[in-house]
Amino acid sequence: MLTLITVVSSAGGAGRSTVTAHLAAQLAHGAYPVAVLELDAQNSIGALLGLRETCKTGVLTPGVAPDGWRAVLRETPEGVPLLPAGRTDAPSVASFGQWLRQDTGGLRRQLDALGLPAGTRVLVDTQRLPDVIAQAAAAAADLVLGVVPVTTTGYVTQADLMTACAGRAQMVPNLTASNSSLNNDLLHLIRARGGDAIVPVRIHRDDAVGMAAANGQSLVRAAQGSQAALDIVHLESWLQRATAPDDGAGTAAATANVRARAGK
């Protein structure tokens, strides 16, 4: 059984793709089966996973049907199999969104057909909400991870994220700065609004993130002792607990258990 984890945000510059890439690399570093599906037309996550060239062909590329995803699956230097978005256009993106809306089980079915190892956690990187594809991917997910930047825009749009995900999003504050009183005040407001849906982890603003990206490496490789790298380790530990499968549970029951644990 695969576990689908859709990563969303409602604010520009939230760090959604960055969190997705570093979280996936951390899982791979721990020898846990993981893969990334990129549904963001920016087509940039490959670089965060160490690919030196932009992926020209992917799941959003014109002419690539969902049953052809095996052909675009890429191995990355970080050890994370990647289904890149690839180069795309507006009609192809619209067509993909229509498919997701009409075939609610299609995303999981096509991922299952790839033959990924049992227990693989598939992190789904999306475009900014209220993007139609992002909402459909969130609806299909076992767990929705909302990245909320600790900025004025992040706080203002937090309610939109919660509404777009029908209250299912577990939210992680990103870009926190303990030495800023304004940032601390915004973090308090974000936590107060999110309540139990706030993940008990925060990711700090850290120059190591930019340095790792410039070197085409993950935090676990390029800046293992940095504050942001430690934050990703804590986030990975939380995710492991939230998505740990129950032995003998059927698909529906296991999905319910994942959602229940994430809410704790």
C-alpha cells in the first residue's frame, strides 16, 4: 500500500517544493521507501533533488498520458524516485486537472501501477492553492501537509488553505525567526488559528537552505548540522508516526488510521 502525502500552500514563496524535496531526501537517507510526484508546472523540484538538467518530459507534458508515467520516472542523486512535471502548457495542465476531478481514484491507481515498493510514501508537490490540481490531489491524499510561511501573507492566507483542504490539512510553520518579535507574534497567531492541526515542528529560516539549493544537494547531505536540517529531521519523525501503517488493516481502514494519527 502506498501512502499519498500532498504538500500544499496558499501563499507564494511558502517553501512548499523545498520542504517536499528535503523531507523526501531525509526519508531516503533513512532507507525508507519514498517517491515524489511533481504537479507544479514550475518543474523545479528535480534541481532540489540533485538533477543537473531540467526534466523536459514529465506527467504534465503534452502527450504523456497517466498510464505512461513509468517512462518519465527519474532516479535522482538523492535516491528519491521522481515523477517530474516536465515542460507543459496551459491546455495540458487544464486537461490533467479535468482528469483528476473526473477520476477520483485515478491518481492512486496510476501510482500503484508503477510498482513502487510496498509502504512507499509518495510526496505530491503541488501548485499554490486554490489550484484545481492541488485541491484534487489533496482530496486523494492520505495526509495533507500544509506549509504556512510565518509571514503576514502566510497568516492572512492560512484560512484559505484550511478551507480549500476541507479542514484536513496538518500545517507546518516555515521560515520562522526566533530573533524577530514580529515573526514570533505571527507564529503565535498561526498556531492559535490552526489549533490541533498545527504540526509540533517549525522550520527555521536558515541560509543553509539556499546554499544547499545552489549546490544541488539536500540539507541531509550539504548541511546536516544546520538548524533547518534538524527541523526536517523532526518533521520526518512526525511524519513517520503520522503515517505508520497498521498491520493487517485494509486500505480504507489504514487510510482512516493515517488521518486520525495526523490529527493528534
